[in-house]
Amino acid sequence: MCRLFVNIFVINLIFIPALTAQNLLQYRLKIGDSITINQQATQDIAQDEAGKPHNIQNILEENYTFRVMAKTDSTYILNFKFNSFKLKTTSNKFGVLADIDTNKALVVEDTEGRVFSGLTAAVLEIEMAKSGKILRVSGTENMINSMISQAGIEDEFTKQLMIESMKSDFGSTSLSNSFEQLTHIYPENPNPSTTSWTNTFTGDFNTVNTWAIDKITDAIFLNAKCTLSMNIQDEHTNLLLNGTQQIKVIANKVNGFIIEMTVTAKAQSAKDLNNPERQPTIINSKTTYKIQ
């Protein structure tokens, strides 16, 4: 009896940690869970325009809430709502290019402010796998229509132009890619021996991310080293930039959601052989996500 008890005890010691690690590498949310995130990001862009430096800085602050509405064996249905949105863009050549803050009182002449007030009035539905991969985002059309209606624009042609423009930032595909950068931190099929895995992000920029477990204590500590590429296109620019990204995550051991995440990235364009004197475009960014 004693030997049998000892054998069972040893077997448990061998297998419980592995099974626990396996189960920890996924989300374990409950219906009714509500998670509010504060996101802050700074992006610095250095460009060479006709031999003169042009420096642009974007400072973004968002606050939003995920609420678990339903679950299956492999997915969760979440409601998502922006609580606030703040963006300031400045240029050393042109001064302030954008200054949006949905916490400010609206004024009639502030068209941008009125448009983004519609952002905080909408609720989206997200279907997410237990790995954090986003499978579906619904409600973006209603959200964009709400944003346009807040602007008070009556001309139908102008409305359609704005709708098409806003889909690039707030459409289902773009928001799905944006959410995945926060949520898709776990492997698709974890097993007892999983200590590293790879996934990809696509969207405004594309990354290949190699993840590893730093440690598991009272929280889950993960890191990822990433290669990234992005294409900047407008009527004046067509640039392909390549670089690297580092992600550090502290995640909740109970539900798997992040407690804090830091993403730092650097990318630069290739040398223009047709204009060898022109300096490459360089982008540095840092984004932090913290649970409230």
C-alpha cells in the first residue's frame, strides 16, 4: 500500500506540472468576465524629403472593454466597446496635424471630434479562439455609419468616400488584425512539451513571431522575437520597410488574459538606389497595454 501510494505520488509530480503548463497556454474565460485595457502607443517617423528631415510623431491612447457573452469548447463570443480614444499627430514641418480626444466636450466646428464620438457609441461582437486568434468581428459597418452620421455630412457622395476611407482603419479586417496583436499570444494546439511556438500577424504591418515561455509563477511570463515588414502607400509614397519587434507579456494565470504587454519595434526602408543621397525612412514605436 505504501509503495503504491508513493508511486502514485511520484506520477502526479511528473505529470501535473506538464498538464498545468499545457492548460495555461490558452484563454480560460468565463461568461460575464469583463476586462478593460488601457493602451498607449508612441510612433516616431523620420523621413528625408528633398534632403531635409521630416519628423512625424503619433501619440495614441485608447481605453476599451471586452465582455464575455458566450463560450463553446473552442471559442469565446466577446462584446467590445471603446471607452475613449485619443490621438495626436505632430510634424516638425506642419505642426499639429491631428488632435482627437473623445473625452473633450464636442464643439460644432470640430468635425474630427464629432466623427470619433461615434466610435465610443458602438458595440462590436468578436469571436475569438482559445489561442487568441480572432475569427470574426461584427458590427463595424454600424460603427462606421455612426461615426459618419455624427459629422453631420449630408452629401451622399462625400459620405461614401469617408466610409471607404474609414474601412482601412475601422473595418472588420483591420480591427481583427489590430485585436490579434493584443490577444493572439498562445499556440494553436498546446501540448505538455510546448515551450515555444510561432504565429503571424497581418495588417498595416506583417510579422512572424517566435514565442517562448520565460517562466510561470503567480503569473505567465512570455516573450516573442519578431521580424516585421510594412508597406506605406499613398499618393506621394510607396515604401517597403523591414525591421524587428520585441514583445513581453505578463498574463493572468487564472483567465489567460494579459496583465501587461509591451511591444517595441523598429523598421526602416531600403536604400533608394535611384536616390542614393536620400536617407532611409525609419520608424520607431512602443506600445503598452495594461489591464485596469
